[in-house]
Amino acid sequence: MSVVTVRNLPEETHRALRLRAAEHGRSTEAEIRDILEQAVRPAARLMIGSALAAFGERFGGLDLDMPRDQAPTDPAVFE
């Protein structure tokens, strides 16, 4: 796990975080983790696969009959 240090946090902000954490029955550190998690990974975020499927459905979909090539691939050369 990564560690993040927040410097120069105003005392009013720290106090508000402590109160919010107490309301939710967890530590201030756990409250901050939850706030950050919700900010960068919201539960209602749009997933690209879902967006592409919805786009296809809106336009009637696409029916491709393309058999998969079963031939082995050549290995990559990094020289």
C-alpha cells in the first residue's frame, strides 16, 4: 500500500474530518481513505465496455461473421 502525507492542512479541515469520521464510526484515516476512493473511483462511473455496448444497441447493433484466425502468432522481437 502507498502512503500519502498531506501537509499544511488547515485546522478547520482536520476538525471537520474528525467529526465526519466520528459520525461514520471510523477513524479519521479511514474516513480520508473513503473520501479519496469515492472521489477517484465513483460507484456510478461509466465503464467503457458498457458505453460501447449501449452505443451499438442504440444503432441496432452489428452482426459480424468473422471466424477467428487460429494460426499461431510470431513472437515479438525487441532488438
